[in-house]
Amino acid sequence: DPKIIQKPKYLVAVTGSEKILICEQYLGHNAMYWYRQSAKKPLEFMFSYSYQKLMDNQTASSRFQPQSSKKNHLDLQITALKPDDSATYFCASSQVGGHNNQAPLFGEGTRLSVL
Amino acid sequence: EQQVQQSPASLVLQEAENAELQCSFSIFTNQVQWFYQRPGGRLVSLLYNPSGTKQSGRLTSTTVIKERRSSLHISSSQITDSGTYLCAKRGSALGRLHFGAGTQLIVIP
């Protein structure tokens, strides 16, 4: 029973189009993140959100925009898609604050292919 | 600069053999996390080991801060251990992990 739900699992897009990757977590966590894993690079951090506010952005391109409509949602909008954006995008979450220091828990990922 | 280096890149073992995976860091860290990535992609946290030796079942991790390295020992490997093992260093920013490229482990009968 997955507690971090990512949709869709697979996504094929054409160059120049726009897609939204969905992430919902049902763990009651107060922080959510996006990571990207491509064939060329190790898993890399993209964004962190806490209480629906952007805390850290390590993505150079403004084509990647996280969207948080609810505290347990963190979607990722990608515009003007390029073939280099092809990767698996992982959503993660954790509880932070106080004495909490747990590592993020990860969803199953959305595998994006841009043609 | 790649902050986390893992070796070997791949490893093939026969069932019941032991595996030793290595992770080294470009800077000192006391926040080391080991993950297992299943074929198909899901990441599972295995061990958090800031320093010294930590054990969980057949897994034993040893982190030596002053040498900027951590290792993961898998004893009596099983076919179901096959997959990619990722080492990560926790960054200073919220939820940020710096991952290595991983060690792909294949266990054969």
C-alpha cells in the first residue's frame, strides 16, 4: 500500500510540450521533495517544500516549477520539454523539525521520455 | 564536483557469498545514508550510519568520518538482494541528499 503516490508511472512527451507530474503523500509529513535520476547523472535533488513553501531550489531552469495546492501534494510542472529532460522523477517526503532527522521516503517515480 | 563516489560500479556474486560496497566523500560528513533501489526504481532506505558500525539483519555499515568513507557489507547474499545500492550524504539544506552513482549488485544461483 504505497504512501507516496506518483502519477503517471510512465509518460511520453514530444519536444516543446508541457507536462505535470503528480505527487501525493499520505504519511502526514510536513516536507516534500523532488529528485531526478537520468542515465547520465546520479540521483539529484531538485526542490524542497515545507508547509507548502519553497525551501530550496537546485534546478537551474525555470522550466521546472513545483506546485503545491495542498500540504500533502507537490506536483512538478515541466514546460518546453527537451529530450535531455528524459529521466525518472522521484517525489519524496519526510517529517522535519524538533528532534526529527529522518531520511526522505521515496515514491516509485515517474519515468518521462521526451521524443 | 561529484561529492559522493561509489565502488565498484557493478558486482556479480554467487548466492551465499558476501559483498562489500564502498562509498567515499569529497568532504567530511557524519550523515551517511544507504539506500537500495529495486529493479524498476523504488528506493528503500537501508541504514542511516553517521559514524562507527551499524547493523540491520544481514547488512553492516561502517562509517569512518576522518577517512571520509563508508562501507556496506552484505552477508550471505541472496538472489533477491540484486539491485542497485546507493550511498548518500545528507546536505545542509532541508531534505537534501547527495547521491553516488550506485553499485549494481547481481546475485546468481
